[in-house]
Amino acid sequence: MSKTFADQVIDFNRNLTYAGELPEGFAVLNPYLDNPETMEVMQKFYHKYYDDSHKRKFIVGINPSRHGAGITGVPFTDTKRLESVCGIPMRSAYTHEVSSVFIYDMIAEYGGAELFYKDVYINSPFPLAIVRKTKNGWLNANYYDDKQLFEAVKDFMIESLKKHISLNLDTSEVFILGKKNADFIAKLNKEAKLFDSMTVLEHPRYIQQYKSKEKQLYIDKYILALKK
């Protein structure tokens, strides 16, 4: 029997490790190794929404934050929305993440989680959380924050994107979150020829932080792009 979309994502996450080099001052966090409940809730989520073999559109983030997928194992989903929208409680952690607020407001207007996740799959080119050492402790980092960091993780990101694509994703158009992210994905795409075209959408964190008054415009923009 062929594996469902859910089975393949769960396999991908279960086998996720980064063994490559990192520049000094950076570290990678693997939520699946750090918290056994992350593995449980992630599996519940994918079995609930992805237990089929539909072709889906692909939204590409940057890399998970410590408060979103870095805890729940589900991209752009903090524990608050995992429970309130998806009906999957998490006992060992409680997180609130700004990007998750925007994504789930957009999902509600799209027609709800069931409809949205039937059409769309979200993940990141670097699917684990990256942190950077500062004098105030470890903080979230993006894979493109440092030239050496990007060079170190580039091949791993291409491999990850290829694995995501093999789940049965539509590669004729990919949706990239964040303009800077898109510049770097374009470099990977030039090298590895992964997607035919790229549509860039503003990153949810940017919208929530700087454009919250115009939030509805951005929700409309996302939905128009995804439903066309």
C-alpha cells in the first residue's frame, strides 16, 4: 500500500537531523529530539489533515522559530492555535507566536484548516530551528543572517526542498514568505531547478509587526495568490 502524504511527512520529520558544519556562535535545535510530545502532536496533526495523496501547493518559510514549529513540529503553528483551531492540545509547552496569529486568521478566511491544509503544505528550506549565541543568551536566527551560515546549510536545504517536493507538491508555482528569503531561494532554484515560478508574499511576522493596520489587505493577497 502506498504511503499517504501524512506518512511521508512524518517519516521526513522522524529522520530529520542536521550533521553539517555551522559557523561559530550558531546552533540547530531539533524539537523532535528535545521533546517526545512534539513527535506525538506533529503526527496527530498530519494524520488529521494530510491522510490522503492529494497534490498540494507549497508555501516556503525561512526556518522554524523556537516558539512555533520549534515546539509543535507544525510550521507556523504555536501551541495556542494547535489546540484552539486544530483541536490538538499540547501538555508540555505553551507558546504564542506572532506569525501563527496571521497564518491562522488567513486560514479562517480561506475556509478553515481542513480546506486550507487539503490544498496547501507549508514547510521551510531549513526545517529545524536555528539559534545564535548573543550576550543575552540564545536567540532565533534565520539561515540567511550570516553568509557563512548560508554556505554551510545550502546543500542541506536543497536536499530538504527536494524531499518536500517528492511528497506530491505542485512545482509549477511556489509561494515564498519574505522578500529576503525569496532572494536566497532564487539562488537555490537557479542551482537545483526546483520550481518553475516563484510568487513572493510578505512574511507573516513582518505583517503582524509593521503592517497590522493593513492586515486584511495581506490576507486577501495570500488568498488571491493561493486560490487562482
